Amino acid sequence: MSDTPLFDASVSFLRRALDARKISSVELASVFLDRIATLEPKLNAFVTVDRERALADAKAADARIAKGEAGPLTGIPLAHKDVFCTEGVLTSCGSKMLANFVSPYDAHVVTLLKDAGVVCLGKTNMDEFAMGSSTETSHFGSTHNPWKPGHVPGGSSGGSAAAVAARLAPIATGTDTGGSIRQPASFCNVTGIKPTYGLVSRYGLIAYASSLDQGGAFGGSAEDCALLLGAMTGFDKRDSTSLDRAPENYAAALAAPPADAAKPLAGLTVGLPREFFAAGMSDDIRVAVDAALAQYRALGATTREVDLPNAKLAIPAYYVIAMAEASSNLSRFDGVRYGHRAAHYDDLFDMYCKSRGEGFGDEVKRRILVGTYVLSHGYYDAYYLQAQKLRRLIAEDFRRAFAECDLIAGPTSPVTAWALGAMSGDPVQMYLADIYTTPVNLAGLPGLSHPCGFDRAGLPVGLQLIGNYFSEAKLLEAAHRFQQATDWHLRRPALAA
Amino acid sequence: MPLSNEQVERLARLARLAVSEDAIDTTRAQLDSIFALITQMQAVDTTGIAPMSHPQELAARLRDDVVTETDRRAAFQAVAPQSEAGLYLVPQVIE
């Protein structure tokens, strides 16, 4: 074994160490649990850390490994975003509403990963009900960016991104409704992928905006994401939007040697949307993104400009659709069947209002109110229906662009991680920062963010790759080739306990 | 078109959300700025464009009308704020 500390190692390195019995899964889990105990007070990346359960999972994994029945992820530690229901474990969704909710069942993703033998270290912090881009709306306090405590990790899956960046877990799950995997991945210098809508079951994933929500993976590299995502996909009859497709082996696709080792991306055409490179992104981000694109060309890819003329409409269309669907989805929190119930009320109506008024935070309430308005009688056509028509226009833009290129590249976010509180008084300003990620969710396409440099303040910059439907293997392979030639993804934040 | 406080109160009632007196003004101002953002999309002519409700044009799957789940009432009611004898308890609604 090399000198790499175990917490810093790739999943494939850990696999080899486990299979060669150089370390047990129990020892490996302890490495991460100890690291969490040391660094968590500074980062607040977790809502729940379940040491006992993790060690029990690890013991079971060791038994499987001993019997020669290990799969690629057996005995590998992982953290779940607290939006996924986990049986017998608090599933808070970052909300006071669910601060007492111990789920009676597992999400499909959780079941799949349990069956694969992963060791769940705990549940990560997030914006309340995944509504936010900074993890500041969590009832359990903000998560700090490991690169600069006092700055946001991005969101809504900020806890998962921060946990992987600080190496509190080698891999983590997340969800992405408008950028909630890709944007925190870019803010924290990790790799994150949101697959094609329908590839990962939404069963047991607490719903925000059902036509946009999609589970995905965080890792230290595209290779680690490939292993995790491969274990998360698959048809599930309990999700009406789950796609009945044979799961792909993404990791095997990455391991295949390229035809030309010097130009592994030869033949790949990368489209650069004019609209994404117009004014809007910071100068430091432009420099980092341009350098990454030069690297892609050096690896054999060709770049060409493409047009996404309706992408600028994505923010209003996204927020109308997301808030409308949220207002409908969150009506289930009524203080009757689960979740918070107010202590004092006059009657049933008052109980609903007070339980929801106390249980939801300000951002969730704002979105429910706007969603209620746009769905109310007389306004539906002007808002929700109009947004769905714009959604069609945006999806058509991508369809035309993918006739001219294999992948689309650009910045993941127009800004790097901001200071905690800097945007909290002005929700609209934060919404506008989702400009590059929301069009991808509206179209239902897969998207990935990988590290590509730092700004002058030392905060990470991410490159977003967008693929056509079901091109996850292509996205992961492009990022993998980039990471084989660069070391941005290997840079680690300086973390003192 | 800015909202009035009465409209915010009506929305809050429709959404079953208690919004306190002193939070109404702030809420109204924030909703106004969100509406200023989203009404931008109304300037776009979408005549003849079919709405897209979903990324995948899927037909709803059907299944046989048979019981497939086991009875887990006790586990599900264990997380309810108030239940008794297999029933969810709420304030009296019928006199």
C-alpha cells in the first residue's frame, strides 16, 4: 500500500485493500467515523452520524468479504443525503417538520446500496426540503465549506459535497432538482453527477418537485461517481417515472483503454453554448473554464459553439414549475400522519396552519405560497402552463445542439462559494445563480460537475458537462480522461481540527 | 402587479400556513420580488407550443388489481403525532 492516507484514497484503492485483507471494513469505517468526530464540529456536514449502525454494517460487510461474496461497494463507507428515507434512522430533510421522523421504510436507493454492502456512516445536511442553493435553510444550521469555513458549501446537497471534500466519506448520495448536486460539487471541489431523469428511482426520496427531482452521486473523482451511480440505477415499479432499462456498468466503461492513449478524447465534439459564455460569470471562473476547455482539446476533443437561445428563460420557468409542484407535494405535511404537530390549536384548520407554520422555515413557506398562487384558479395558464411550454422550448434547444456535438460544457455556476448570509436576505439573487444548471433539469438531461481550478480567494471552480439522454457513460468517461491528465480533483482543503 | 396584504393572507389560508401579523409585510415584499422574476416569462409568445409536463413521455404503467403490500399499520402509525386503536387522532370536526 502506498502512503496515501485511507481517508484520501479512491474507492477502487479501498476495494483492493479490503479484498487483499490489508484492512477490514470495520477498521475502514472507524477511520472515517473518527475523522467525522474530529472535523464535524467545524463543518456541520451531517444531521445524523450513526456509529453503532455503521460498525454493524461494516461487520456484516466483512463477513461477506470473507465468504468471497463482495461486490464493488461491499464494505465501502458512504453518506446519504438526509432526503432519502432510511428505516430506523432519523430522516429530517433538513426541516423542523421532520426533526422527529424516524422513517419506517427505506428509499429504493438505500435498499440497493444496502444490498450492495455499503456502510452508511450517517445522513448529510441539506437545505430544508432541498429548497436552496447554500444549505443555509437547514433547520440544523448551515454546513461550512471545507475550503473556507464561514462560506457556504453550495446546496441543496451541501452536506454531501462538504463530507466528500473533507474526506469524511469517500462517496455520498445527493439529489438534484435544479443543480443541487452539480453546484455544491463545484463549490467544494468534488465530482458530482445527476443522471437522466428516470434512471434513479424516486421511491423514498422526499419529494420537492417531482418532474425535476433526480438522485445522483458525489465522489472524489468521476471513477468513484461511476461506481456509486452504477449501484443506484435500475428499474423500480414503485416509481411511476422509473425507466425500464438494463443498468449500465459505468466503471467498466471507464476502465476500457482508449484507442489513442495520447488523445483519449479524439472524436469527441464538445459544444460551448454562446449563452453560457456571454457576460455573467466571474473573470476567475472564465479563466478556469477556458483552461479546462484547452485541456479537453489537448486530450483530442474538438470544441464548437452551439446555441441554447431559450436557456435564459430557464430560471423563471424552473421556479414556477418547482414551486407549483412543491406546494402540491408538501401539502402532505399536515401534522396528522407524521411530522411536527403544533402544541396548541383551536380546531382542525388551525392545527394544519399552525403545524405547517411552525414546522416549515421561511424559504419553504415562500415557495409554497408562490406555488399555491400559480396553481390557483385563473392563474394556471399564465404561469404553470406557460412554464411548461418554455420547458419544451428549452428541451428543443438541447435536441438541436446535440445534433452538432456529443457533450456540452460550460461553468457549473457563475460564482464561487459565497460567505454565509451574503445572499440570505434576497432570495431572488440566489435563484439567479442557478442559471447554468436549471435548463438541464427542465430537459431531464444528465449533467456532471468536476473540479477545474480555483478563484483568487482559493475557492473551487467547477466545469459542467451536459450530455444527451442516457449518455452518463460518455460524461463520466470525458471527466475521467480529464482527471487522468490533471490533478484539480486531488487538491484537498487544509483542515485543522 | 404587487400583491396586497389581503392577498398574502388569502394565499396563506389556501396553503394552510400560519403567517404571523408582523411577518406579512416582509413576506409580501419577498413574494413581489419573486413574481417580478417569474412574470418575465410571460413576454414570450408560446402560441402553438405543446406544454412539456415531463422529461420522458411515459404512459402510466398499469398493474393487476391485487394486494401486494403487507400490513405495516403499526410501523407507520408509530411516527404519527397522535394515534389510538389504529386510528389517527385529529381535533373533533363534527359536532
